[in-house]
Amino acid sequence: MKLVFATNNKNKIKEIQSAILGKMEILSLAEIGFSGEIPEDYDTLEENALQKATHIATRFNVNCFADDTGLEIEALQGRPGVYSARYAGSQASAENNMEKVLRELKGESNRKALFRTVISLKYNQQDYFFEGIVQGQILESKTGDEGFGYDPIFQPDGFCQSFAEMSIAQKNKISHRGLAVKRLVQFLEDEITGSPVQ
Ligand code: IMP
């Protein structure tokens, strides 16, 4: 089975290939000859994921999925949420975004946060959604060099390492995207093929 993953983020492709472990072939946008930006104009993770998947599925007539992720921080009333990518401004880097979060949480004892991923799957012209959530804490400072985005300041509950101190395999086992992908793969196995994906 071949599925296109509608993302330009190489880290996400690596994470998902590692999570799927050869159960299906994941094609990147580069592999199908797409090099542009995918629009992401909405105010919910669901709508953005659907918009990205639809953009590619329609243009290339392929089965395809896209994800959208937000970091929701309790003491910031759920911010940055769906605006996580551009929290410190439209051209913000991951460093800028993390610095803004750390600044806003300075002196705050409630560090509770969660990552939420929504995957939109376009499969044979039908839409399906899969969600994954991981609860954790925002650290006082950046820790670790692995991963991407907010990984250096997020420590999942039950662990004493940040996501940026974990290998891809460790992160996938517990992460928001790892859980959403597990549900996607399970769905394809159970509901669509009727038997385990070969
Ligand atoms: P998007 O899903 O690519 O739109 O991600 C929104 C924002 O969340 C971006 O700033 C990403 O870098 C960040 N992000 C998405 N997934 C992760 C993750 O697994 N760890 C840390 N940051 C993430």
C-alpha cells in the first residue's frame, strides 16, 4: 500500500516511517514531484489537516494524509494551540517560539501542557480523522538536541527527559503523532483491507 504524507517536514516523515516500520510505503511530497507550500488557513487542527490532505489528494489524485499539531499550555489558556508554528510571528523559528513560551511562563508554577495531533486521511475520496494526545510539562529551559519544534521544552508525564532527549523510536511510542499514526495504521488494517496490511 502506498500513501502520500502531505508535509514538507523531513523530521515528521522520518518519525512516521519509523512508526509504520515498513507496513506501507510512505511517499513524500518530493517523491510525487510537489515542491510548493501547502495552504493552512484555518483556526482548528482538524480543518488545517483536512485542507492540507485535500490540496494534495485533489491535485495528484492519490490517497494521502496530512497532520496538524498544536501545543496547548494550561496557564496560557491553551495557547499557542493551532497557532504553534507562528506563535512568535509569521517568520518565527522554533527557537523564537520556545523563547516566547518560556518568557510567558516565567515564574509560573503551573507548567501543564499537552501536544495534540490530528491526522486527516483522504482514502478513496472518503475523509477519516485520527487524534493523538500526550500530556506533559513545559520545562524551565531548553534541554536536548534531538527532534524539532518545541521538543526541547516539553517533558512528557512519567518521564524525566524532554522529547529532545529521546530517540525517534522512544518518542514515537508515547507521542501525540505516534498515537495518531498508530490509529491510522490500525484503521487501514481493520476497516479497509479487512486483513493486516502486507
Ligand atoms: P504543524 O503540525 O507542522 O503545523 O506544527 C505546528 C507547530 O508545532 C510547529 O511549530 C511545529 O514545529 C510544532 N510541532 C509539531 N509537532 C511537534 C512535535 O512532535 N514536537 C515538537 N513540536 C512540534
